Amino acid sequence: MVRFFLPRCTDQSTLRELDDMASDDQNWRYAHALFYRIRDKTLRADAAKDRRLQHQYSFEESCAKTLYNMSGHVPGQDSPYPFDDDSPFWVIPIAVGFARALGVEDPFSVSSLLRPRADAHP
């Protein structure tokens, strides 16, 4: 989904980091720090009331939380605790909302998971 949004966003810095991080599970443990960099951007977008960036950073935050939670990193010793267990649940709904905010004609095109399977029977 990150790659769906990349060409539609002017601020691509943390989206690109998410894209790179998602392809290497050894880097998922760094998603906690990435989340806080995104959160700083979210707070600035909130203060500016920039709805488009609010949607973007909300999507990025949910992706970063999900990657960190999937990292299997054990909290303690130098590792932060995981985010809420429901973090992955929010990725797709937030992505659909983001696509709508961008004016994407078919917001469900953000993920193949939102398309009925051709072999599905009613």
C-alpha cells in the first residue's frame, strides 16, 4: 500500500523509509523510532489543520506500529514495548480513508485484499 501512495504524496521521506523497512524484516525493530518521527510530523499537520497530511501520517503511523509489533522484538533491555495489539487492524481502513482524501476514484484499489476473488462463490 505504501507504493500505491508514494506517487500521490509530496512528502515522501517517511513513506520511503516504510517501503524500505517493510522489505527487510530485520529492520522492522526500528519501526518504533520511525513511528515517533512520523508522530512529530502528525502533530505539525494537526496544528496546521492539513487534512491531507493528517491522513497520510495516520496511515504511516499505523504501518510503523504494525511493522514494529511484527518484529518479534522482546521488550526491555533496550527495546520499547509493542504498540496496541489492534494496530494492524487499522492499516486498511486508514488507507481507504487516505485514498478518499486524495480523491482516488476507487479508494478500495489500495489493496487487493479489498477485491472479491474471481473464484469466490456467493
